[in-house]
Amino acid sequence: MADKVHRRLTSVARKQQIIDKATESFSRFGYESTTIAGLAKSCDITEPALYRYFSSKEELFSEVLKRLGEKINTDGLDAIVANLNDIEEILFAISRHIFQTYLENPELSRLLLFCSLKGHFMTRNVVDTLRVPYITILRKSLERLKSENLIQPINATITASCFTGMVSECVLGLNLWKGMQGGDFKPEQTMKNNVPIFARGLRKN
């Protein structure tokens, strides 16, 4: 019995190692440049051994995406935003959640970036998993405020998609902008600069 338990735990640990290495590779080098041969080598196992855990690179990518999606926990955010009636407060709440989640898990931004640039067949799944949860929360809030005549009669889906895209781009920009015209921008500074501008455009005069 002890031997069986040991083998089972070893198998679980090996599978997790493969997922960890794949997450790193997919987010750093993209889907196309990641190979089963390279992943097997990085795990110090053979390709046939890796295939015992995942039947294809596509299946492995799907598992990586599933695990990354679990890091985006928006349940608490949804409850908070549902009780807010000021568009600026809603935008700040969503922005802070995106910044915190993506800065704590930089592989999220890198994976989105690679998929957007390459546009491979899994791009839709990546966007649905990593960005749509935020789009959905904001879209619902915009529809609610619009029905209460508190904001302009905008297309809620387009506005929510554009705002979350802007915030995600700002997360990437924190590193890219360092030293640009003497700037070293912080998340809160970036949000305080952008969110009020967006909110003013949405509010009813």
C-alpha cells in the first residue's frame, strides 16, 4: 500500500511539474515555440513519458489555461461592484482587481500578449478565460447604470471590452514605461490618471 501511495504522489507531482514548466514556456515563448520535446527535456523525462500525462500540446495548453483561469477570482469583486452606483468607483474597483491579479501572476499578461500577436486557434479561449470575467462584471454594471439613466447610452459590451483592455495594457506598460521621459509609474498613479477620464466620458451631464 505504501508503494502505491508513493507512486501516486510522485505521479501527481510530476504532472504538476509538467504544468508549471508548460505555463512558463507558453507565457514566455508562446504556443508555437513551445514543443513537447522541449518540455520533456526541461522536466528531465522522455517525450513518451510526458504523453502519459497529456495526449497533445493542445490538451496541455488547455490545462495550463484552466489553472491560470482559477487565479482570477472575481466573486468578491462582483459582489462589491453590484452595490456601487458611481461609475468611477466601479471602474476603480475593477482596475485595482486587474492590477493586483495580473501583477501577482505576470504569466497572465504574457500569455494574452502572445496570443494577441500570433492569433492562433486558442486565442479565443485565452481571452474568454483571462479577460472576459472582468468584461462581464463591467458590462453588467454599465447596463444597470444605463437603465437607471446614470450614464450615457453607450454600447456596454464595447465599453467594457475597451476599458478592461486599457487596464491590461497599463499593467504591461508599468515595466515598458520605466525611464520613459523620467517616469516610473505605479499602479495607483496610473489608475488615478486614467479612471476619472473614462468615468467623465460615461457620466450623464
